[in-house]
Amino acid sequence: MVIDEAHRITKFNNSISSAQIVIVLQDDRQRVRGNEIGTKDNFKTFARRNGYTFTAFSLEYQKRSGLGSYVDRLDRLLYGKEYLNDVGLGIEVTVCDNIQDMELWMNNCHNTTTSIKYYASYCWEWKSKKKPTEIDIKIPKINPVFQKQWNPMYNQYDWYLDSIDKVGCIYTAQGLGFDYVGFIWWDDLVWRTDHWEGHIDKVTRYDEQLRDSITNNTNAQELLLNIYRVMLTRAKKGLCIWFEDAETKKHFKEVCLLEE
């Protein structure tokens, strides 16, 4: 049995233990809900309790988001994980000072490819889910210069094929990759002096799946960091980011773009 995206497992059932050989492809840093239990430690415990020999292999080289050190730099940014042998970003990363510039960047990319998407943290109500004419994301809220809907409830396949008029969230990001991504870094995750401040309440206000899955034993900020990591690794050729918070933008540029 081969289990891909195994970090998303919510329970270990009998179908897993019925196989003689189980190959698990998982990443602790792609868990995005509190009830997802497919961690390395939990699989190790499951294996020992069910008479399996447990062997762990690390992915020595990844091809997500280019062939450079972007993902290593991102892990250092989010989790403080150090790494060796920086070989450069390996992907075009652009930080915009205003959101209109990101929209222009996205429009220019869309002239050459349909493999392009906007992504953002789930910090706006999905009004268009029930009222198709409603606008969900308005930045700023008063006199907005950027207005988009969330991804459609139906006909999502068409949205995957070609769309820059709607924005995806974590649930339409996992397992997918696009040539170019425009990412809105909102104020639910901000850097303050020497630490991250996560405001999970800004997300769970609208994200019922995340809200219902969080327990008192769940590290909510870790889940929020993971949510950002997944969405920030969807681009294969180019990533454009607009930050709502200036200090967070500065820290990202220092760590990921090596700008002092």
C-alpha cells in the first residue's frame, strides 16, 4: 500500500494494517488541520504497535518551487531551520509594495500562460458561495483597489485550468502547482522583532474545517505556519507576494531574498 499526502490522515484504520508493506509519503509541515494525525512520530508508533519494521527515508532533493534553495530559505523563515549550501533561489520571487503592482504582474504572466493562480489565507468570508455576484476579498475594505472572489464552489476544474479573477485558499492549493502564483500575505501571520505572531482567530472566523479540528492540545500557530508554507510553495517558475504588514515584508526579504 502506498499512501500519498499521508500527513492528512485523520485516523489509522484496519485497511492500513492489512497491507504487508506500507509506503508512506508525508510531511509534518503540510498538516493544516488539528485533526490530521499523519505525523512521522505517529506513523512510527503505529508501525511498532502493529508489528511493522519502521524505516524512515528523507527526501534529499526536492523539485518543488524551482531547483534552488527557496524552500530551504522558506523553512528558515517560518521554522528557524538552518541549512547548508545555499545555491540561490531557483525561482523568481518578486515582492510588491502595492497590490496593484501584483495584479499587473499577474496580468502580464497570464498573457503567456494559463497556469497561474492567486492564493491567500482564509481571512475573508466566502459570500459568493451562496451569492455568486458578491465580492469576497476587498483590499482595503473601504474604497478597495483590489477586489476578487474566492474560488468557485462548483466548476472548480475550469478554475484550475485558467483563472486569475478568483483567489484560492489552502484547500485548493494542496497537491497542486502552477507556473506563477500571486500571494496575498495578510495580517493573520506577522513577524514582530524576533518571533512570529499567529492570529488563528482571523482564519477560524470563516474556516469551519480548521476551527472544528482544533483542540486544546493542538499547536494552532504551527498549523498556521504550515498553511503559509503550503501556499508559498505552489509556484514552479515565479512567485509574487504582496504583504499587508511592513515588518513582515522586511523580514521575508532579509531571510528569503537575502536583502539587508
